[in-house]
Amino acid sequence: MRNIALYTTCLLAFLFSASAQATPCLDANALEKMRQNELNYLLNHVPPAFKHAVDDGKITLSMALAEGVACRAQATFNLPADDLAEGNKVLEADPAKRIILFSQGYALPESTTVSAQFEVDSGTLAVSHQDILQTAELGKLRASIEMLYATLSQSRAVLAQHQTNSLAWPKEFRDNEIAQCSARAKATNVAEACTCKIDALAKVVSARQFEYQTYLRSNPYASATGAGNTFNALEQQVSQDCGLQLANAK
């Protein structure tokens, strides 16, 4: 009986050990949560052209277990070919800028499908610190996506001569911009003047192009490129026409 009990105990221990080894460090739910975390990180850190591509369904991100290494995942992005071609065209027209950015460790993605492996804490799902450095796979991948969509956001911010816009701004977006204008501007009737301003701008720029201007003004480097100069001139004229005195630039 003692031998049988010992055998049973050893068998159960073996089965438990085998089961533990067969259980992946990251299950399907964890991988999906990591996918959402990574996408949200980029949406919060990458200029608005990235969000627009995500909203349009042009960018997909998948997350899978890396082969042969426990608690290591692989993120794979599929990027739109037209965005990559547009980004390369912009930088080809300014080779000095490309060289400077490359010397700082920035480069556009090399293809429309890019991936990176990284280690993760299975409990918190936090990416290991060494993998978010720009010298690591994931760090390089993030930097390349940021560079691509910063380039596109700056390029798309430039107003064409005599351009007009026929796309209505989403109501919530329009109302928010009127409210922000009202909080900063001075006029005999601020609400009326700000409505005048926003509606006048909407006849020239789309809501997305307006988002590019907001990005430029929040980023000193991007603003220094001069990409917002044409819009700034338009806004100044529209503000004057609508009777606004801006306390500071929006």
C-alpha cells in the first residue's frame, strides 16, 4: 500500500509539473489585453495621422507568443502602403532632414509589415524596461511608426492655395473647438464670435487637418518646421473678421 501511495503521489506531482509547463505564460486574454495596451500607447503618443489611419481600419496590430521563450510576445503591425509611400516621398524631398533624423536613431518602417519581440511581466502585463528603449526591437518599432506619422501629420497640415473643405466637422468636435475658443478669446459676444471663427475655418480645413494644427502647436519641433504657417495666417484673418481678440494662440 505504501508503494502504491508513493507511486500515486509521484504521478500526481509529475502531471502537475507537466501541466504547469504546458500552460503558457500569456494566455489569449492576456495577449488581447497587451494588444489593446500597445495600441492605446501609440494612440496617445503618436501624432494624429496614426489615429486617423487606425480609425479608417488601415492599421492592424496582432499580438502572439514568441516561439521558444517564456513570457515573451511578438507585436506585428500591418501599415498602409500608401502612408509609407507618402512618408518616403516627403523625406526624399528633404534629404537633409532624413539624414538628421537617421543620425538621431529615427527611420521610417522598412515595409508595411513590421514586428518586434519583447518580454513582459505576466502579472501586470507591463513591458520590460529594456524593451522600450530605442535600441530594443519594440523601441525601434515604436520610433519608426512615430516618425512616419509625425512626417505625415506635418505634411498634411500644410494648406493648399485656395483650398476649400466640404466635409462637415463632427458636431462634438465642432462644439468642443467653439468652447475652447470661448475660454481663451475676447469679444463683445464671445460665443457668437467663436462660432463664426470655427465655422469659417471649417469651410477651408477639414476636422482632421485642424487636428494636425493642434498637434503642431503642442510640439515645438513640429511647429518649427513651418508646416502651420499657412493655417496661422488664415486663423488670424478669420479671427479678425469675426471680431475676436485672442488671449493667446489656440
